[in-house]
Amino acid sequence: MRRLRGVGRPALRRLDRQVREDALARFHQAPADWFLSLNISPRWISRLRPAQPLPSLLQLQRSGIDPARIVFEITELGGASQRLPDVVARYREAGARIAIDDFGAGYSQLDRVLALQPDILKLDMRLFQAAARGGPSGEVVKALAQMAEKTGCWIIAEGVETEAELNFALECGARYVQGFLFAKPARELFASEAFAGRFARLRDSYVQHKLAERARLMTLRQQLAELMHELRPWAESGAPAARLRAPDHYPWLLRIYQCDRHGTQLTPNLEWRQRAWHSDDRYLGHNWSWRPYFYQLLAEGWEERRLTLSTTYRDATSNQYCLTAGQFIDHGRRLLLVDIDAAGL
């Protein structure tokens, strides 16, 4: 970047267009199923006169490349002008697709993404790498990926440098990945099959990891069925906590409690700590029917013989990742619930 200091905007625009010209010329050598991404800055779009032909579209027309193989990648949304939606519409009318770069960082606000309705979201590299390490960032990126899936967007994960980051990208449903795990930028185009063998091995490793995770979940379900079988007579009889056995075979157990069929908590939380059951009555009378996991239990588990298990969620009180299992008892009038520590699953 030092060599560009002092270069005026007209010279930078000419350089930018020359780089695109070279990329389009080189793209003629690419296989027919490839696509080319071209970065477009809204700051430069804002300097165009109203109804002025778009230089990038003129370049594309001169190249003779099918616009369906081109993705215009919008960067620096902080400089987006009011004309940007109109320009995006013109790109689409020409047959090209639209991507938002560095989504989740800086000025890539959700409202602008919704306004532009991109075909592709490229996750910000720093956000993605932080998310791959777990914690709140991971949940945010997964939520963004779910949003993208529901709106028909493809996800591209940037900055994939480790196998763990690739696994997280696959977990998020990324359609494409890019990063040093496979190769550094190079002047020449790589062959289509250049990374197929390595990716296949990494993908198979990911699948084996997910199968092992699934096996642990199946084991948990079996253990839960045994625990519920033990707890049911105690719960239906209204016996005190002293009658409960130590849950030595269920190290993941966090708490036991009961609700009515409408979600109102009827009993204190019973938690096993320091080799004893502890009662916490702070949540007596609270209604949990608004929680996503609870109406999932209600929707799936009206039959008393059916054990229902929620998806993983973060408990707001303890900040732990949890699951909740539930089974109806007392002829469907009450719901016996067990909160589970999701660590290790």
C-alpha cells in the first residue's frame, strides 16, 4: 500500500478497472461452472451521475462473459449511497448475482443487507475465526447462517486456516470456503480438482466427528429413559427429595423440577451438589411456556410414554449450554423436566 500514497482518485479508479479487466480476461480460461467475484465500492458508486452507465457492466459486456457467472461483491457498506439499491437492481437485471463482503463487521448492518437482498453473504474473517473458537460469537454466526439459509443466501466462510475452522464452516452450512488451509493467493488459476482429495478427507473427518456426537446423544437418550423411569414413581407420589437416590450414573444432571401442562412451575428446582440434593424455590410459579424449548416439548410430547429432548440452548441464569428433557406424568396433567449440562455432548 505504500506505493499508492499520494495517488489521486482518478488514478485509483483506472487501476481498479484495469485489475477487473485483467481478471475478466483471465476468467475466459476458467471452466464453465466457475464464477468470478468482482469487488465494487459504494463510495465510488456514489460518485456516478444519475443514470450514468455502470463502468463495471460495460466492462462485463465487452468481455463477452455470461453475467450469470459474475458476482458483484459489495464492500464498505459504511459508504453506501442511496443509489446503491438501484445499482444492485441494475446488476441483477443484467443477470449477475450480488454478494455482501465482510458481513457481520463494521458497517455491514442487517437492515442494509435486508434491503439489498444479496445472493451471497461472505462472513467477516475476524468474526468467523472468533466464532470458530466457540462462545457467543459462535452462536451469532450460527444465527446468521440460519437467517441466510431461510432467505436463500449462500454462505462463504473467509479465513479458514485450520481444520477446526473448516468444521465450523460446515456446521454453519457454508457453500464455499476460502483460506490458507487450502492455499495462499496465487497468480495462476488452480485446477478444479486441485483440492478435491484433501477436502474429501477433511469432510470425512467432519462426518465421523458428527456421527460420534450423534452416538453420544443416543447414549444420553438411553440414560434419560432410565432416569425418567426411576423418577416417575417418586414424582407422582409427591415424595420428599430425601427419597431420591444419588444420581451417580447421570453426571450431566443439573436439576429436576415439575410444571403443569401450561408451563407453570409447580415444584422447587432440585439440584445435586456436594453429595446432597438442594432445593431452590425461587422459580415456583414461574411460567416457562414462552421458552422455545418448552413449546417444543409441549408440541412433541403429549403422550406420557414419550420422552422429548430440546435442542441445545444457553441458560440465561447459569450461562451454561443446556438441554431440557421432559415427559408427561400424572395422566398428562404434569410435566417432569430435567435440565442437562450439554458440555461434552
